[in-house]
Amino acid sequence: MKQVNDEKWWKKAVIYQIYPRSFQDSNGDGIGDLNGIICRLDYLENLGIDAIWLSPVCKSPQDDNGYDISDYQDIDPMFGSIEDMERLIQEAKKHHIRIIMDLVLNHSSDEHRWFQEARKSRENPYHDYYIWRDGEEGCPPNEMRACFGGSAWEWVPEIKQYYFHQFSVKQPDLNWENPKVRREIYNMIDWWIKKGAGGFRLDVIDQIAKEPDKGITANGPRLHEFIREMSREVFRGKDLITVGEAWGATPELAKLYSNPDDSEFSMVFQFEHIVLDQEEGKEKWDLAPLPFLKLKEILNRWQMELSGRGWNSLFWNNHDLPRIVSRWGNDGEYRVESAKMLAILLHGMQGTPYIYQGEELGMTNALYAIEDYRDIETRNMYRERLEKGYDAADIIASIHAKGRDNARTPMQWNASENAGFTQGIPWLRVNPNYKEINAASQLHDENSVFACYKKLIRLRKTWDVFVDGTFRMLLEDDENFFAYQRENAFRKLLVICNFFGCTLEYPLEADWENMELLIGNYDSIERPEIFRPYEARMYISHMEA
């Protein structure tokens, strides 16, 4: 068997994202922590993942669940200590797992010492670490709005200036135009590399080169200059994975971000497919049916355009997105089948797959009342839409579909109280379906969603065609099947997914007898051309010498 000879380990890897406060609580305070992650490393090694992307654990007031950092070189006490972090890095290494840090470089917390100094006076050395504009109270510099609601400008009466914030008022944006800011950031990243970090996920990195006077937030004119400088100063030549979050990325931009010459990042998270099920030109809360043909067109385009010129990240879920089985699968009668189908569809593509905690179990969205949600974006949206006259039931329906807390409910380990997540009171309600959906019930079940993910990970490490095979979409205009072929000089991979809940006949001829079924989501196949609801299969065939 020919193996891929590529020094970039992350091309063959599968990454697992952990949202620390919801993964495993070790001390009974209801909040997940670093020691909780350490005690679950056996589980992750069993699954077969290569690295953990760890959502922010740095010191933070937690206004935005850790994406508001007050000290980049300390651990928030709710998660543990620097010593615990060092131990996690070392223990994970023993399980052949790297730790990817989540760094928030677009903004800091307003409780960071830099900002505390910056707001004291215009002459303070740290004042220019942030973005300030003159003005009068009640008359912000322009009409820009923050992502979490309200104006993007906040008045500071002591110095009679506004500071700019794209997110919470407690998340002032850093001034990347200031070379001193960039040097502080590079020194901090290098400090984490020396601690043993295996890579970095860079939060909303496409927004660091903003020009707020012109209304520009993402993809500012100096963006790639800043990224190339950061890569040159701290990333290049090191055995790291670097992943930028870039909501505004296009395939053309992604070729810059993930250029094989290592001038920028390993890859970016792009979200073109993720915004499909909302009304065009409106917010994510304005729900619309998934345009299936558009989904196929977008994923096909990213596969084709980045082939040989960049690298894809492959994901359905993260801490900001609803559970995919509830979103585009069927979390009722066909939860197991549709969860596996979505996994098979994604993991056969070219790129690095990301699994969000609980995805490998088929965890679902949670249908809570508004008082049970903790997410700042969700709560602000609910209040603002009520004030605008939206119907409360419609707002809740949008939250049930798209709220970020859908992904943040505690990990469902077993059927005991609080799903085995904590012996205390969980910071966020456990999804009530944990007695039916949990890790303990799936670990030894060869037909479980967990077993499907485990096998997909093993297949990626076994067959080189997953990494270097070309991609060709089949049935581009078919409104039910998502099918594609991967091919290199030695093997062909055929992936066929019935994306919906009816039984269909596959419309193309296929040499079923001469292909090996690598994985499927039903126990048996009676007629290979017939695909049952949400049925997915992955075949391999070997080329003649």
C-alpha cells in the first residue's frame, strides 16, 4: 500500500474541538476544566484523533465565554492553572495528541492591562494599542453596528473619545496598525510555542486589518501583509498547524491564506456553506430552507479551486454553530443514519476534518426556554427583536435552530445525573436526551455514530487517496444525492449519500461487484442501486497495474 509522503502531518490528521467549560468537570463546580480534559484523553485516543483544538482557556472575565482575554499568558482559574495547562500538553502528547490553542488577536478584554492603561489618557503609552476616535457623547463617529448588537463605538468620558469594538462592549478591538501591538502578540505566541502548543486557531483573523472610518471590518487592505509578517516572525519553520477563522473568505482569498509556500496559514475556516439556510441579505436568525444544489455547488467549488493550491478545512459544527444532525439531518427517527451520512459525506473530501465535541455521538440541538440560555448573542438578539415587535415564539424558534448554546450544552458521557459531566450544578443545562444519547452507550456498539467516526478516522490514515486524490462531483443537478469521486494513480474512492428521508434509486451506473465497501450507515445492502433514507456508502476500487 502506497502511503502519502508529505511532511505536513495535518493533511492526514483529524482535529477534535473541545469547548472546555462544557467537556468534563473534575472538581464539582459545574464548569468543565483542564483536568477534566486530561481524564478523558483515553476516550479521545480511542476515537483516533490527532489534535485537540481547545477553545479559549486564557484568563478572561467571560463576557463572551473566554473570547474576551484579559491575560494571554495565564489560564482562567475556572479552568485551572498554567501548571494544569502544561500537564495537559504533556499528557496529550503521551496519547499522540497535540494541543491547538485558540487565540483571540482581533480584540482583548476591556479588563486587559493594556486597555486599563489605554483608557487613562491619550498620552498613555498603551493608548494607541486600541482604536480611538474623537467625538461627542451620544454622537458616535459613524453608524457601524457591533455583531452582538448596538453601536460599535463606546464613549469613555474620562478622555472624551470613543473606542471601537466589533463584538461586545467589553471586547475593544486591538490596533494592528501599531507595530508595538504586533510585536507583543508575536512574543506571546512564541511563548506558547515554547510551552509545547502544537498549533493555533486564530479567531476572526480576517478582521485585524479593519478601517472603521470607511466601514471596513473584514479583508482590510493590510490583512495579508499582517498575516505574512506573523507567519514569518513566529510560525514558519515550526511543526505547527495554523488555522484562521475567516467568515469573509472566498476560494481566491483562501489560496493566499493556505498557500503551500507556508507564507500564511495551514488553512482557514470558510463559512460560505454555513450561511445557506438563512434569508439572503438578512441575519442568521431569519431562517430559510437549505438550498441543497447550492450546498453542492459551494463545496464542489472549494474542493476544485483549492486542489494543489491551498488546503480545505472540513467541518459541519463548531462552538458557534447548531448541531448538524438537527440542522441538516434528522434528529428524530433517522438521527443515527443521518448523523453517519453527514460524517461520511464530509470525511471523504480533501482537507482536514474537524469534529466538534459530541458530534461523534450524534448530539442534537437543545430546545430551551429563553431563561435557560447563557449566550450573550442569543440573549441580546431576543431582547432587541422583542423591542422591534417580533413574535416571541418566532424568536425562540430561531434560537432553537441557530443559537450558539446548542453546541455548548455539556458533553453527554453517560446516563447518570448531569450526563456524567459534573457532580455539581452544570453552568448550562444538560440536554434532556442524554439518557438516550451518550458516549457510554456507544463505545462498544459497532453500529453507533461513534463507531462510524472512529472508522472514518482510521480509513483516512490507511488510504492515501483521502489526502491526495482529485475530486469530481457527480450528479451536480440531482436534488437528492450528494455523490463524488476521489482518484489518484492507485485507487478510486466513490462516496454516495442520499441526503434526505426517502428511498431512491441511484441514477448512475456503477460497477458494484468490483468495488469494496469501506463504510456505510446501514447493516446490510439488498440491492446496491437502492438507497434508503439518509443512506451513505463509501466504496474503494484499486486501479489495474
